[in-house]
Amino acid sequence: MLLKQAKSLLCFFFAIFSFTANAITVKDAQGEFTINYQPKRIVALEYSFVDALANVGVSPIGVADDKDKTRILQSVRDKINDWQSVGTRSQPSLEAIAELKPDLIIADQNRHSAVYNELKKIAPTLLLKSRQETYQENLVSAQTIADVVGKSEQMRQRIKAHNEKIAAISKTLPKVHAMIGISRENQFLITTNESYTGSLLEALGFIVDKPLNSKNKANNPAGLEQLAASNPAWLVIVHYRDESITKKWADEPLWQALTAVQKHQLINTNDSALWTRSRGLDAAEQIAQILQTAILKE
């Protein structure tokens, strides 16, 4: 009888130890996040979170995909199963999230802090930067997500391979001034090294100047005069719409005087999903390869 009790007690303590040992604690925007099981039903409320999950072979059951699944990069979609849309990133549907019965929600500090408490009532919620994160911060967030879903080593290996790829591409690129501008109908934004793409350019070895009168924000509104004052050697223009303000500038003398225009070192793209929304390992590698191809063919 005593032997049976001892065995039962031993099993009890072993169960407690296993439960504690399996708990994962990571840092997030709220301070610390702890989970004591490996989540299987995950809802991701930003594209970069989907990228991180996909790169360790985890498929979210729900995604805030802005009701357009093609906004998720094809390379990311190829790695995961189909998902249920839970609305837009700016205003995901709490009802749609709850219906999926998730055991983990990954939310953005910038977009979702106001509904954080509501999300926590549905499932444990990991709050991380995405919308306003830098390239380096994105790598940290990717590892944090992998830690929480039980894929720490897989992500360490993936990030190692990623860093090697970025370093290899960087060695082939010139160390010159470069800039990414976002061109809307009536507004032009210059990205700084505090933005995802701006800090990625720095990681690739480019010099990223802040525009004159910069308020140290990731994206600074600028006119043609400010762009001309910065005058980068290479300029990427991301057109959000066909009616893009830089197309109206094309005949202006200041535009024609830009180094990037004169030396044909101007890259125009309509792929705003890749260049400004996606963020993540896949996005960074694709952007780096596009830059490498464009620059080396000159």
C-alpha cells in the first residue's frame, strides 16, 4: 500500500515538473508572456506573423488578411494550409476570431493594443511589433513566435540561413545612398532607417539618409524639393495607385536632375504588398534579390 502511495506521489510530482518545464515565457509588448502548452490553433493578425509561422512549418487557422488572401506573399502561402479570414488588420473581427476557438492569438502592438483585453478573453494573446518594426526587430519577433509555438531551433536555423543569404547579397551591392519612397495619389513618403524597408537597406550595406526636416518617423511626407535635397544614387518608388504623384513629377526639372533618374538607377514597382506591408524573412529575401538583380545588371 505504501509502495503504491509512493508511486502515485512520484507520478504526481513528475506531472507537476513536466507542466512547469513545458511552460514558455518570452518578452512581448506587455512585458512577459507565458504559455504552458504548444498552441495548435493560431490566429495571426499581421502578415509578418504569418511569415514567421510559415517559416517553421506552422499553419495559422485564421489570418487578418484584409479580405484578400493574395496580399500574403505567394512564397508564404506555399508553406501553409488554407486559413479563415478574420477581417482586416486594422479592425479584425472579434466574433470571427472567437468562432475559430484559437489557443493563441498573435497581435500587433500598434494596431491591436486597444482590443488587447478583448482578445485575451478569447485566447492567450502575444502582443508584438509589426506595423512599426525595423528589420532587426522583425527577426527578434520571428524568433519569439517560434519559441512560443515550440519551434525555437527551427527558427534559429532559418534565421542563420537568412542572415547568410542577406550577407552574401550585401557583398555584391555598392555602398551608396539609396532610398525607398511610397507614392500615393497626392502624397509622397520617404522611408527612413526606422522603417522596415529602410533598415533592411542598411543591413544590405546601403546608406539611408533621413530626409531634411525628418521627424524621425518611419515614413516622412516629402515634396519633390525634399527628395531632390536627399538625391539618393538609387531610388525605389512604390506606387500605391496608378494615379501616382511621382508620375506627375516626371516632367519637372527637379525630377530630371535626380541622380537616380539621370543614371537610370530608378526602380518602379506596384507591389506594395511586398515592399511596404509584408515584412518578414521571405519579404526581406525577395526585396534583396530584386535590388541585386536591378543593380548588377547596370
